[in-house]
Amino acid sequence: MRAVVQRVTGASVTVAGVEISRIGNGLVVLAAIGKGDSDEDVSFMARKIAGLRIFDDEGGRMNRNLQQAGGAVLLVSQFTLFGDVRKGNRPSFDDAEEPDKARTLFELLALTIASQAIPVCTGRFRAEMQLSLTNDGPVTILLDSRKLF
């Protein structure tokens, strides 16, 4: 499982011209499910996302996690994070999980993050979405469950 995590002061998702999700302070998480990912990858990723100490404390130092900062998560499915462009310029998505299994693990990720007392909003799985955000910092972190445990 891969994720791009961005600290934001606000973000929203729009589908077909209608806003479906919005958060204020928190994290936008673009998450991709890869072939072979399991509940273990979900658990690991949820713990990492919830535990990232990338919010400023009183001294201006990145020392607080999402819950301590009173933030929320906007979780968006992003299979293109598994795009492979080592050969040519058109990405291959062979390493991305098939949609039904990916949806199940994506939904489990949202529930697992929410179970840690963190508000979670999502995009719409497999929809054409427009994502607006104000990156704070900017702070952007890359996570890959296969490289971290």
C-alpha cells in the first residue's frame, strides 16, 4: 500500500460539480492498494497516518500527531500511485490491486483510521474527482507499507 500524505489547512473533493467531502485542518491522504496488500498493510498504514508527528507544537516544532492537533483526514483512492513508467512514457498499472479487493481494503483503511478517534472523510471510489487543497508548510510525506515493515 502506498500513500501520499499532505498536511493541509483545508481540502475538499468534488464529483460531477458537487462537493462530496470537506475538511479543515488535517491530512489529505492519497492511498493506493497494490496487488498482495492485506489487512496487515491497512493496519500499518492507519497507525502511521494517525501517528505522524507533523503538526506544530507551541514552539513551532513538528511534534504533534493528527489527534493532538485536532485534525481530520480526507482519504482519497489513488491507484495511479502504482503507475510504473520505467519502460516508456505511458504508465503501467499492473501492480495496482483489482477494483473490488482494492475497494474493500480502502474502506477498511478509512474505518481503521476512524477507530482511532480521528474524523475521516473520503472521496468516491473509482469516480473522476477534483481535489482542492491548501498544503500547509508545505509538508508532504510518502508512505509505502512494503518498505516500512
